[in-house]
Amino acid sequence: MHPWPIIRMRVFHELTRRSGIHGVPHPVRRSTSDKLGLVGRHVAGLATRNPFVGRYDAMVVPHPRKPDGVEIYTDELRAALGPSTLILDSGINGTPLPGSRNLDFFTSAAGAVHARAADDRGITTALQELTGVVVPTSALLAREVPKHLRLRALYRALLKRHGIKTVYVVVAYFHQHIVGAARDLGIRVVELQHGAISPFHLGYSYPGRPAVADQPDELWCFGDYWTDVAELPAGMRTEVVGAPYLPTATAKDPKLAVFLSQGTTGHGLLQIAETVAKAHPELTIQFRLHPSEHAADYTMPAGVELSTGGNTLDLLAQATYQVGVSTTALFEGMALGCRTAVAELPGHEYLAGPIARGHALLLTTPEQLTDAPVCPTPETYYAPSRIEQLIVGAAS
């Protein structure tokens, strides 16, 4: 196995957090009782969610986030594939789908025993000299490499047991033990896009397209824009699968402006929301938390309302304006007819393409918000669904 792809995104998150550029992207907080409950579910799952039971042709690994109980990225895929598909859905950082199975007990146990440090071949020193930030690369390697090897062997046994022909996975860069196990056995791996891709996303961007170990064979994208926005690893091809989960835009509220927060930049965005509220008192400013954020971490200034309930997409379907930094919701809002402004905070480079095309505005002063454009070609980012065609084409 090759360690660098396994820790690459983790190193990025540590580097941006420790340098103060970003906050924690998806903070997870568990009390002692939460942890005990998780252990109990792990043990019970050995009997009730054992994926070695039964027979399946394909395997789907969904996203842990499920707004209103729906996992939007694989919902249509799972329905099209039918009951001969093993749904392997972890309950560690979310609620597993009904009828799904998992190996959560082994996932947690695999990383429980490891050395404190490993030879990082000079990566920590090189990064420190380059950035001035110390990233615990040695500790990451000591934890993640043994975990990867143990889980990779387990998943090889699982895939062999069922004779799986295709593995469909969301967020492949955090499931490389599954991707690696499939590649060991010559099994096709398809990743489904789950968020914004850019040249700055270390889960996908490999300048020069080098050969990279344990990567999916295919990346199914929401629209044409995503197929070449980053240089993918050598050999990975793309398909446009579309995005069936977007609602239909409703009648727009001309006064509603939604600020789309995310853990990495939330507090900086809130300050901008406050300045916009002062500059545009006629607008209703809603500060929408990312599903992984906590309301207790924020205090709303005058003129800004905290938004946590309901579905973000339904909210954007009603909004006239949207403001964010690098969240995928900005692209979804463009497809739903929102006027789009990108806050000038670390990460706004993710939206460089839409800004250059005139589909979004880089917001440098609060007065500019009302000049934000509507995207004239939303299908560039979110095409109609092609799930059935791609599945039939693969089977033939």
C-alpha cells in the first residue's frame, strides 16, 4: 500500500487548521455517554448488520450526511440497482440507512492499537520549512497505515465472499481501504461526486495527472463543469451522471439573502453577514449553518437571523441572494436561480471558475451584493440525471 494518498487530505486539514486559515471542516463532538452508546451499537451490529450474510452483486458506500433522512447522492442509484446491492453504511458519524449493513466494530477496532509515531521520511520537516507549521505527519502515519492494512484485508474478504462486480462509493479519499481492496481484486470502482471539486481539493487534484495508488476507476460528476476542473489521477475517467436531488425553484422572496456557513470559514462569513445587514437593512439576512456545525458556536449580530431548521436546498429555492465561500451549496443555489456572491475569505478560489464566467460575483464590499448575477446555464453544473443510462451501459 502507499501511505501518502491515505493521509493527504488529513495533512491538508491539519495544515490549514493549525495555520489559522481554516477552522475544523466537520467537527464531531461526543460525550462519554455518546461514546458508550456507540460502542454498544458496534457490538449489536456484529449480529444485526453483518455484511457477510446474504449474496450481492454490487456494493454502495453512501455519504454519512442524510438531510431529512435521505442520502441524496446515492438515493436514485440504490433504487436503480435494486435488492441485489449491498448497502454498506457506517453509523459512526451519522445514522445508517434502513436495511443497510456495516463493519463499524472492526472500523473502530482497526485503529485502536498502533504505535505513537512512524518514519515520515522527512515530510514533517519539509512542510515546516515550507509553511512554518508543524503537522503531526508521523502520528498520522502511525495511526492510519495499520488501520488501512487491517481494513483492506477485511474488505477483500467481504468482496470475495459476494463476488462483487462494482463498488460505488461516496468520498473515496476517506475510504481508500475499500477502494484498495477492490483494486486488489480487479473490481471496478465508481466514485459519485458529493461536493465541490477544484484544483485546490486534495482529494481529487493531482497536477500533471500522475499515477496514484488506490484511486477509483471512474468519477461520476453532477455536470460537465466538474469533469475537467481539476487534474485527476492518471487512468481515472469521468462521466456526467447529473443531480436528480435538486428541488424545483419556487417563487423567489426578493428580500431573502442566505449566507451559507461551513466549519472552515463560518466566523469570518458571519462578520461579512453583519456588514451586509448594515448596508442592506431592507433585506432579510439568514445565516445558514452547515449540517456539521453547532449553533452554540455562534452569536448572531443585529440584523442576522440564525437558520438551522428545514432543508437547505428548499431554503435556497426561495432565496434571491446567496453568499458563501467554497461550499457546494453555492453551486446548488446557482442551479436554483439564486444571485450568487462569493465572500473574499480563504477558500474563495474554489469559485474562481464561476466568477470568471460571470456566474458569480466576488464580494469585496457589502454594497455589491445586489449586483450579484444569476447563472444563465445551471445545467453546466447540474445536468439532468443519467443514472439509468450509465448503469445499463456498464452492464452491457
